[in-house]
Amino acid sequence: MKWHEILIRYGEITTKGRNRKLFINRLKENLRYTFADIPNLRIRSERDRMYLSSNVDTEMEELIERLPHIFGIHSFSPVAQCEPTIEAMKELAVEIVKGMDYKGKTFKVNAKRSFKKFPMDTYELQQAIGSHVLGTLPGMTVQMKKPDIELRVEVREKAVYMMVDVIHGAGGLPIGSNGKALLLLSGGIDSPVAAYYMMKRGVRVEAIHFFSPPFTSDQSLGKVKELCEKISRFGGNIRLHVIPFTEIQQTIQSSVPENVTMTSTRRMMMKVADIVRKEIDAKAIVTGENLGQVASQTLESLAAINDVTTTPILRPLITFDKLEIIEVAQKIGTYETSIRPFEDCCTVFTPANPKTKPRVEKMNYYESFTNFDEMIEKAVKNREIHTFPKKKTDEFLDLL
Ligand code: ATP
Ligand code: MG
């Protein structure tokens, strides 16, 4: 099928009043960035719609395949074009419907004439095109209300446009339209899903990972990098800050009671994350925490973790069931990577009986005998930063 252009419907952006222009421009920029590898892409935006096109057929197909991942798009439709003659319209209508799974479906033609001088009125157009399609492609029945296939025909002076598919977009808001946040990314199932939901609300995400060699292996870090690569498909690039965490974690083991080491670890992670957050000018910290899933995820525990900073800590998965999270992880393609069995820095040091209701005052007291701040500063300074998606040239350099 030779498509002429793709019509994009904004969805939620349209409710944004005066900010609308900013949102539309952001979406346009994101599309340009994400499709930088499509050289002939053209983008045209109007108040309610945006149109993408390329004069190369394979590029159009590629766009149709990749568009469902872009946030800020409610739905889109590939549009075909023909000469403004009834013969050309009949031919194009058959070609479009033939490419669909049409047998046994209900069908209707919906015609509009913005070129009023066209010799047939909309009723005649619908009759002529409809009966030609039904005669050529048997197996469909006509239905006026909510048909399975609605072929829309728009007659303008110089050309006729037709579309049929309304393909669901990813919804949400364009990435970057709601600021930036720093995500605590482990190699587990939850945190990549948390990233997805933040990005869906228009937040640009950078990731921070705590790495404790030799207790955690290069393979576990490899998993985290692979997750970043996957998340970056949803738009824009992702920077990953890898924090050397061994010294801090070992010091926690030797300086606070065993049953609160996990709480202390989380608090130190937050302190480190908050310094990095400030440096990159992000406005919030995001985690994949979920109420009641493990000992460190009780309300008391979350309160003890929050106590180390006044920065908003967002937990988009807080009320999800694990099965719901897994479903989303599968849908967004991170699940297979997340379940690969490499140890995380937290699992290695998990105490046998973690305290489920740690008290903030006690935590402050236990930690007061050690100069954690100095270690934290050092860890932040010695972090490694990687950017995803990796360019082909970077992959090549890695091989050398
Ligand atoms: P996940 O599946 O995301 O690992 P989880 O259910 O296994 O979550 P925890 O391991 O307790 O739960 O981690 C809770 C959250 O703490 C994670 O979602 C993540 O945001 C953060 N976190 C845990 N370990 C790390 C790490 N090594 N580096 C960065 N963030 C981490
Ligand atoms: Mg985990």
C-alpha cells in the first residue's frame, strides 16, 4: 500500500489551553529526534493535527511501525491520495480495503467534499465507492452505525484523501513537557516499569544505578545497561549514572544493627541520588517501590527513607499488584531482561530478619557514628556516566 502521509491526533495535549503550542512543538522535536534515522521525514503541524510524510515508501512503513511508541499521540491514521476522479477513487478504495482483514466485517463509506464543485454529492460518492468495493471484495455487509471498517474519503480540489485505520498511539504527554526526574534503576522488574509511567506523563528520565563490585558482577551491570537501551526507545536519550557503592554498603554492614541495614542502604541511596539530582537539575526522584512487596516497602520504611531529603520522591507503582507490573513489563519489552538471574547489590546484603517498621530517630542515631557524607561525596565524584541509545560508533569502540 502506498501511503501519502500520516495524520496524527494529539489527544490529551488538546486540553492544555495556552500551553498547547509548547506541547505541540515538544512533540515535533521528539519526533524529529526519534526519527533522526529517517532522512526524508517531513513534519507539518496544525492546531489539532500533525502530518508526517516521506516520499520513500519503506520510510512510511517504518514510521507506521514505530509511531505507537511515541508519547503524546492519541491515535494516528495512514492517509492515501488519488486524483479527483471517481474512477481513481474506486480503485484506491479497493486497494485500501484489500490490504485489511475485511472478510465477515461490517463496512461503510463516509465521504466529505470540501471542493463543492465536484460533480457528485457526498451521498452519490458514498453509493458509488461503497457498491464498487462491496462488489469487488465480497464478504462484507453494510452497517451505518459503528461499522468495523469505515473508509473516510475527503474530496478536495486538487486531490482526494482516504483513510481507514485508526491506530492507537501510546497516549500520555510528549517526553520533556513535564520536566526531568532521576530514576533509581535496579536490574529488577519494577523500576523500568516506573520509568515507563513517568515518561508517559511527559517526564524526561535520567537513571542512577548502585553497583557493588565484586559482590555484584559485570553481568548485573550489563542488565541495567540493556534496560536503559530498551527504555530509551520510548523517546529521547537516557543517561545512566553508575555509582560505586561497595564502600558505603560495607560500612553500613559494620556500623548499624543488622536488621536495619536495608533501611540504611535505601537512605544512603537517596542521599547519593539527591546530590546527582541537583547536579543534573532534575526536580524529583523516582523509584519502583511498591507498598507491601518486601520489608523495605512498608509505610514506616518509606517514611524512614524519605526522611533524608525534602525532594519529592515519586513512586508510580506504589499501588500496583506484582502481576499487573509484570504484564506491563512484558508489554514494554523489559521483562525478559529483568528476569535474567544476576544478583543486585541489595539482594547480596539482605538481612535475614529486616525490620519492617524502622523508626526515623533510631536510624538517625545509628548512622550518626559514621561519616557517611564523605563516602557519599566520593561515590558521586567517581561515578561513570553512560548514554543510551548507544550510537553504532560507540558499539564499535566497545569492541576494541
Ligand atoms: P525492582 O524490581 O525495581 O528491583 P524490587 O521489587 O526488587 O524492585 P527492591 O529491590 O526493594 O524492590 O527495590 C526497590 C526500588 O529501589 C527499586 O525499584 C529501585 O527503584 C531501587 N533500587 C533497588 N536497588 C537498586 C540499585 N542497585 N540501584 C538503583 N536503584 C535501586
Ligand atoms: Mg530489586
